Amino acid sequence: MPNERVDAVIIGSGYGGTIPATRLAEAGMRRVVVLERGVRKETRELEQSDALAYQTAVVDLVVSSQNIAFRTGKLVGGASIAMDGAMFRVPRRSFERRDGAGRRHWPERYTPEAMAPYYQRVEEMFGVRHFPWSEIPKAGGMFAKMLARADASCDRARMNYGDCLQCGFCAQGCIYNKKHTLLHTYIPRAERAGAVFRTGCDVRTIERSGALWTVRYLEGAEAKAIDADIVFVAGGGLHTPALLLRSRAAGLAGLNAHVGEHFNHNGELQFFGVLPEGFDDLDRYKCYAGMDNAGLMTWHWFESDDFTLHPGGGIEPTVFAAAVQSSTDARLPRKAWGMEFKRWVESVYPHRVMGFSSLGLADSHHAVTIKPDGSPDVVSRPRESYDRYLDRLEARVQEVSRASGVAIIPGYPRRYSGMTSAHLLAACRMSERAEDGVVDPFGQVWGQRNLYLCDASAIPYALGVNPALTISAVAERVVDGIINPASRMS
Ligand SMILES: Cc1cc2nc3c(=O)[nH]c(=O)nc-3n(C[C@H](O)[C@H](O)[C@H](O)COP(=O)(O)OP(=O)(O)OC[C@H]3O[C@@H](n4cnc5c(N)ncnc54)[C@H](O)[C@@H]3O)c2cc1C
Ligand code: SF4
């Protein structure tokens, strides 16, 4: 039997897949099929549950062979369902970042000015707004107060939440429809224009068939194949490189050696702080209350040291207690076990604990490979440059600790860098020249006609801020270049 034949196949329904699907269908392409391995959960099917089984049904936990767990999307709408709402434009400094040889990581045509119309389009779609102080939870206020004691400024975040109820279950999916996900924005438009989203379709490989692409996938146990003129690979930061590596192993020629290399988790490191007695109105503060992203951030060290800081709630007592284990701070217990330690944790949780994370312009120290079953793995690469970034970051954070009186500890030891990261960038990076990356400046895989890729893995380098808005704006620009070739001149 001949394969099913369509115009476009989109693999994955996160930002990097749904946005091209929407725009191609709206531009009149008749047969646009999105193959998504996950299920579709409507708002009424979401739960406010901390049960691991539920959480891993909403977010894909990919555990590497080095026992580092990364988080990525696994539902229709990808990680837009679980994300924490922060949607920042990338500053000029990030676009202009250069490698050791003095070459820009981003292709030349990516500048704040050239991206502005695409950022604006996405911000309008997701209802992104500058959060007012009246909607910032107390966890954000504590963070601001800590920074004020260290003479550092902070800004209100830009987020895609409307009229948030501060229930604190953002990563489980918002049961109140206050977060504007792809299911609230692009997906209904794509479907109105005729695009079809198929669930439970796990794409295994892609291959060339003359002028067409053949996409091979499993729907349950059944092996299927579909032919298309144009394919977008958009499985997210880990599954996209894994799919290309599987395809190469199955015979797809012409993919270069950069596939999987340069994987970058955006300089993310989690910190916990233990607030001193009398810091504020501590009885009214609970570290887990309020939205997962606490609505603030600081650019204070971005120009000098390349990182931003972002407060967040949702701190689990066990995760916090485990982090104390690695601390050498004299203000904290010396041993992290026994009754005395349990009593100490009870005395500080939840009124004296705070959490925040860094994001920063840090070099890669990982690559994505595949395990024998073809699933993604993350392996180590040289990390001297990354450790220098961490040295700068930790030194600044300790200055804040001394000035504010807040005892600050990293969330995990350095060897686990990347643990729980959801910013999975650059493993199929975009590049100005074919010899430096996987994807050309227009989103087409180098040397592979009509094979496009504009999800998290195409973002060439760390951003220093949360990536969803930029992934979306790049996707808008790439698909605009297909629909309106004249836009490629801008
Ligand atoms: C809990 C959480 C909180 C976050 N908070 C923020 C935030 O506040 N701000 C921000 O900017 N970013 C945030 N992020 C990160 C952001 O959501 C991701 O960077 C973004 O979703 C990546 O988009 P993507 O399209 O590349 O991949 P994804 O959104 O991960 O989508 C990929 C899709 O492809 C599907 N897929 C994968 N492989 C296959 C296959 N072989 N066949 C078929 N389908 C496949 C997956 O099931 C998934 O649905 C968060 C992420 C998580 C998990
Ligand atoms: S905190 Fe706000 S956005 Fe998050 S789940 Fe609750 S209502 Fe939704």
C-alpha cells in the first residue's frame, strides 16, 4: 500500500511545531498534519496534584546516563502546558554573544530590531504583559527585599498569565485557564484553518524519498509512514537531536557532525536561601504559595557577569533538605540527618525558605547522544568555561548572602549541573555557515531541502532569559520566510 501523502508534516506540537503548522495552514496549505507522541489534555483534565505519576504525565522527565534529569514537553501543546509564564525578549547582548574565535553565535540577521515584529506578534498571541506589583506573590517580595539589602535592583517579569489566582500549580497545568498556552492560542487557529493534530504518534525516523520526505512513526504498536513535501522537526531540545541521530543511523545522509553537540541549558542553577529571623513579616510568608515563577527578575549582573536571577516558589521540603546536605555555610546545620536536623527543617520551612534560579550566557558542557534504544541521552563535554561562569555566579550570590543575611546554597552539586533544567537549547544550533551548525539562518537543515527545524534545539546559544518567547518568535520568522520569501530580505 502506498504511504499516506500530505503537504506538510510537523513532528511535535510545542512552540517550534505548532507555530509553523498554524501559519502554513492559514496561508492556504491544505494538508498540514502534526504528529504528536503525547495525548491532548483539555483544561478539565488537568489536576492540582504533586503525585509523580501525574507530574510525569504532563512533563517528560528525561534522565541521562549520568543521572541528571531534564524536563521537556509531552502533551499536545508541548511544554506550553507546564511552563511558568515568563516570556522575555532577548537583549542585544545575547544576540551579539561571540565564541572563542570571535564569531557571533547567532546568524547576522538575528538582531533585536529584525526580531521585533515577530516578538510583537507572539506577545499579542499569548497576551504577554508586564506584571503589576499588585499581582506579585510574597515570594517575589522577599527576593526584592534580599536584593535591596545587597544594593541590587530588580524588575517585574513579563508573563503570559491573565488574572492569576496564585494557586501555585502552574507546572501541573493551570486548571483555571489563566495561563495562555498553545491550546488557548495557536492550536485553535491552526485547526480552524484545517491543520490536523494526531496524538499518540511517536516519530522514529525520517528519510528522503526522491523529492519528498518519508516520516516513519509508531501509532501504538502499529508502524506507519507518511510522505510530505516539507517536514518540520520540532520534538524539543532533546528529542529533536535524538530523532536526527536515529535517522542518520538508519541511513539519512548529509547530516553534519554538529547534531547533538553544543547542548546548552541556559546557565540555569537553582539556589535556596534561608532567611534570618526578623527578615520580614515571616509568619505571613510561605515559600510554596503563589505562582511558580514569583513574577520578578534582576538584570543587575547581566552586563558584568552574564547572568540574570529569577525567584520561584514551589519549593518541596525534601528537595530543600537534600540541598542543605552539601552546604558549608556556618549559619546552617553541619549534618543533614537525624532528629536534630528534622527539627531544624521544621523550624525554617516554609516561613524562612526562599528559592531562585540563575539563567545566563554560559558555554555548553554537554552533548545529546542516543541510548541503544534510540532515546536521548546527555553526556559530558569539557566544562572549564562553564565552571568559570559558575565561579562568577556563585561569588556574586555569596556577596548577596553576606549583605542580606540570607544563607544561600546551591540546589545541587556542580557535577549535576542541568538538573531539572527545562531550557534545552542549541543541540541542533542555527549557524551562519554550514560548518558551524545544523540549521541555516532560515531554519532549513543545512544540505536538506525542505527539512526545517525551529524549536528549542535550533536556538544557537544560551539566552540568559527564559526561551519560550524567542523560540516562538524564531518559529514565526522561519515560517514567514517560507510563506513570504520576500521577508527573507529583512
Ligand atoms: C515545567 C516547565 C516550566 C517552564 N517554564 C518556562 C517559562 O516560564 N518561560 C519560558 O520561556 N520557558 C519555560 N519552560 C521552557 C519552555 O517551555 C521550552 O523551552 C519550550 O516549550 C520548548 O519548545 P519546543 O517546541 O522546542 O519543545 P516542547 O514544548 O518540549 O514540545 C515538543 C513536543 O514534541 C513532542 N515530541 C517529542 N518527540 C517526538 C516524536 N519523536 N514524535 C512525536 N512527537 C514528539 C513532545 O511530546 C512535545 O509535545 C518551561 C518548561 C517546563 C517543562
Ligand atoms: S498560579 Fe495562576 S497561572 Fe499558575 S496555576 Fe494557579 S491560577 Fe494558574
